[in-house]
Amino acid sequence: MKSEAPIQIDQLMQQLLLMASNAEQCVRKAVRSLLQRDERLAASVEEQDSVIDQLEKEVDESAIAILALAPLAEDLRFTAMAMKISTELERVGDEATTISRRSIELMKEKPLSMHVDIQSLADLVIEMLKSALDAFVHRRAADARSIVPRDKEADRIYKSICQQMCACMQGDPSLVLPCLHYITIAKSLERIGDHASNIAEQVVYVCEARDIRHE
């Protein structure tokens, strides 16, 4: 039975890669819909998120089938981490949906006259997510380790946006609603950075059997 595990590991990897591709696309589309005020693009994010949800179920089913084969230690670590990574990716899809919904609400409001640095935060967390997934595919623990500290920069940009929006609301109470939408969008992006960092930590565990959380 053990000889079947490598075949199913390959299948599991392909499912994760498809899930990762959809998650990354969802984030990019959600941010683009915000910046371009494209309601149809925003609506398509939620549809694609349902694909991610289905893939998460398929990953779990494949992982359980592999665990039933009593795999070797390395394959066991990979399978366990694959289930965790799929959960992180599903949450990325959820955050992208939140961004798209808030974008649609912002389209009903007059655009803010000030610049809100959503693009910089989005670029950072998308690159973190992409790098974490590349490190997973190529089993590069060093690359994964380099991603974790970048989460602090995402936190910094998020806090800066919150401060800007709070000042805006204090200066003009009529802008409270759009400012709150921007804060929610920035928080979703910051959480995507957290998920990317979590994936990177799991890659290190797959490669080195070392848990670097909280280090």
C-alpha cells in the first residue's frame, strides 16, 4: 500500500497548486476591482472563491486517503502541512471576497480626494503569498524563512492607513462610511500577509521538521 503514497502525494500537490493559483487570482482581481471601480470584476471574485472552497474539500479528501496508507515520515509531514496550507488559502479567498464586497460598497460613494496606499499593501502581501507558494513548490526553507519578517512591513502599512482614515473621519464626518470600508479592506490585506507568513512557516516544517512559529 505504501507504494501508492507518492502517486497520491503528486495529486495532492497539483490540487494545492490549483488552489493557490485561484487564491492569488482572487486577491489580484479584488484589488483591481477596487482601484478601477469595476463592479463586474468584484462580483467575479466571490464566484471564484467558491472554486477555492471546493478545492479545499478535495485536498482534505486526498490527504485523508494518503494518511490511510501509513506514509513514511516525510510524506506524513507534507500531507499534514498540505491540509494546513489549504486552510490558509481558503481564508485568503475569504479575505479577497471581503475586499470585493467592500469595493462594491465604495463604488456607491464619491471617491476620496486623498490617496490611500492600498496598492503598496496589496503588492507586498501578494508577493509574500506568491513567494511562500514558490518556496513550498521548490521545498526552499531559506526562501520561506525570509518571508516571515516581511509581515511586519505589512502591519506597518496597515496601521498607517488606519491612522490616515481616522484623521479623515475626524476632519469630515460625512466620510466615515468610505473610510471604514478602506480600513476593512486594509485589514483583509494585512490578514492575507499573515496567511502568507503562516504558509512560509509550514514550508520550513515540511523541509526541516522544525516548527519556527513564535521564534
